[in-house]
Amino acid sequence: MTPQELQTVLEATLEAQTQTNSLLDWAPLLLSIVAIVIAFIQLQRVVERLKQTAEIAKADHERSRRVATADLLKYYQSGTKTEHNKIVQLLDRLPADQLLNLRDARPISLTGDLKEIACAILNDKFPDAYQRHGCDNESKEQPATLSHAEIMHIRFMMIDILNHYETCLLPWKLGIVDQAEIEIQFKTLVDLRDGKYKLAAARETFGENKFPATVAFKNKVCGAPTSPKASQPISPTS
């Protein structure tokens, strides 16, 4: 009840009692007025407490979102490996048939820059990769077939980075972090490079339905509700 409504009720009650001057006749009126005033005051206090509770809850929610955003950025940094940049370069340039072979752990053959990028990825685990696969200038263009162990390592790194990005972008999709800030910080993970969305071909190879957060994020920040089919180069042996 608003103050105006309370005033209206009181005026109507007083008008109904103006025809008598008996104290006994006025007693019920006074009691009614007191009861109405007390109820109004109590109602106002309840409304004020509800407003305060809502403001506190909103402030706590925003604070928790900021904390979650900071934690997510730390998680991304801690989970990013030195090989990730090279694996993105390899996957975005690998011919479509070689991507399928990599997904299925079948033999792949590389030449030129792709061979050099692959050797850079393998170097820590296979220190002799550069020498075995002939990455010097004279042998660079000669095809090199990776061993099964090397293929499995690169395949692991491919799955690792796809899952890492999906895990980092899931809180954004669920709305439990500052979405605007995450869109600014993580746009480079899915942005266009050389006319293609980063890692789009690799996601399509495994199935985009396995990476719903990453696909939704890419569609939002890149303005691409339906992404174009990733255009991968054709293998020279095809």
C-alpha cells in the first residue's frame, strides 16, 4: 500500500464517522487507524529488506563472475603448451586427407614447411626428428613419412588443444564468467587467419558437435552463425 492509498483509506474512514461524536463510536476507528499504520510500516520494512537482499545478491553474483573470469584466464595460461602454436599452424595447413589420416592414426607424409613444422612439434619427444626426416634445405622438399609413434604424438597434441579450447570456452557458454571480457581475451583462438577460422578444419574432422562451446564462441565473436566449410589444401599426392 502506497502512502497515497493509506491516506485515501484514512479519509474515507474519518468521513464515515463524522456523524457522531461519541468516544465509544470513535474507538474502533482509532484502533483501525493504528492497525493500518503498523501494517504499513511493517510492509515498508519488508520491501526495504528485500531490496537490500537483491542488491547484495547482485553484487555477490558480479563478484563471483569476476573471480571466475580471473581463474579461467589463469587456467588457460597454465594449460597452454609451447607446442600449441605450432600444432595450430600444422592443422590449419594440413591437406584434408592428411587430417583424416591423423585423426585415424594412419600414416601421413609431409614435405616442405609442413615437415619442418611437424619436426618442431616432435623435437622435444623425438630429438632426432629433424635429422631423420631431412629438414635441411637440400632435403626439405623430399616427402617424409612419420612413424606411428610420431603420428600418435601429433594426434595427441591435436586432441589436447581442441579439448583445451573447449574447456576454456565452456564457462563462457554457461554464462558463469564475464562474457564480454572472455570474448576480448579469447577471440584470437578462433579468429580468421589466411581466410580460414583457426582449427575449424580440425574440429570438422572430428565433428563440430563435439566442441559446442568453441563453435558457439566462434559464431558469436566472428559473426558466423553458419561457418563456411574449412578449405584445406589438397595433398600433392592426391
